[in-house]
Amino acid sequence: MSIELLQVDAFTDRPFGGNPAAVCLVDKMPDDDWMQALAAEMNLSETAFVAPMAAGGFKLRWFTPLVEVELCGHATLATAHALYTGFGVDDAEPLRFVTLSGELTATRTADGWIELDFPADAPVAAEPPDGLLEALGVVDSTVAVSHGRYDYLVELAGPELVRALAPDVRSLLEVETRGVMVTSIGDGLYDIVSRFFAPAAGIDEDPVTGSAHTTLGPYWSARLGKDDLLAHQASARGGVLKVGMRDDRVLIAGQAATVLRADLDPLSRPRRKKSSQRRTTS
């Protein structure tokens, strides 16, 4: 059976923007080593592996070039886009994904965007770990530091500082954290802006980070007194997200564009384990 592999740009309305993710559609989950090897080969911030479940819905896992992660927003959006646009999935029906972060859903909205329903990860005030602010180059412009479940959040005094950020990635790699989101209040159309760096996970800068907005959403919703935010991730590729707080959940909506579709060469496909059962006669 062929294995289809797509590259989808997430949180953008056109190819070559937003955050590219690979989406690998399989009939059942391959072994971890093969998935990690394919993710390293794709060399994107995340590769998603999706397989249908007998009871309905899909199993979904995400890998960076170095490690498996428990939650990824842009690769989930990319997966939903792939299923809605090329595999006969009714776009009027929500998609249900079983993941390491529990059950997640994706829904096509009336305006054609795809809305993800994720658990909120409200940050708490924290002292920055040694070397973090120095590696980012924001010692004198930091307003506040917080920490979510996985990553630090550093608020700066204005959006121009976020956009101009040029961190020392080698020094950041020595800091004890998986990743760090740097953010400020927005300008123009946007309520907030941010960037995200995670060299420890093999991602110097992530172009658009859906999962970071499970932390940015509750942080800025409380600061601005708004449940619904328009967010811009100000990387070189850039991306736009609608973020909505709903109790302990965060709704993260975006658009996506397919860039390529391919079938894996037979020699690249995972090997099926032979059954160890012996036939018996009676």
C-alpha cells in the first residue's frame, strides 16, 4: 500500500508563507524509529503522522527532527487541511484526533478557516533561568517573565523589539528550557505579536507556533481583558492566528495551503513485522 506524504504551509492563505509541516498518512502507526527518521529527513519543525482508528477519529503524533512532542498546533492544522481537501472527509464534520495531549478537535468554520480546540496552558510568573535574557538580548527591554507547562514566556515593551530580535542561538541552546516565546502587545490589526525559539528541540526559530498560543492566549486575554485576539507571529515567513479563550480551552484558527504531494518510494516505507504465530491443524 502506498504512503502519501504532503507538505502543507499552516497559518497562511498562500503557499510559501506560514509554517511548513509534513503530513504522513498511514493505515496504522509505524514504529517510533521510522517516524523519527522520516521527520529528520523532512527537516521541518514538525512532521505529523496520522492514522484512522477503527472506532472513528484519527491517531495523531508529531515529531521534530530530533524528538517527539506532546502538542503541535501548526502540524495539526496542516493535518486537518490535508484530510479536508484531499481524502474525502466531510468538511462539515469536526475531526477528532487522539494525541499525547488528549483528544483534540479541528472544525472547518463558516469563513473557511480551520479552528483547533486545545487545552489552555496558562503561564505563571517565574524567574528567568540563567542566561535566558542575555541569549535573547533583552536584558534591558523585558517587562515580565512567565512559564507555561513546557516553555518560558518573555514579554517585551513593544512590537518593534519583538520583530527586531536577533538571539544568540548557540547561547540559547545552553539555557535550561525546551523553548521560549517572546511577545508584546500588538500594533495595527493585531492584538499581540510573538516569536518562538526552541533550539533544544532542533528548531532555532519556529515560523508560526500554534501550541505557543495555548499559553499566549490566556496570558494576553487576562492582560487585555479580551476573550478573542488576532495574533501575528513575526518570523521571516510570518503567520496569522485567531485565538479565543473558552474557559480552560483555547480555540486557535488559521488557514493553510498545500505545497506538494508525494508517494514514498517502496524502499522508504516502514517494514511490516512478520507474524510470529504458527499455523496449527486440528
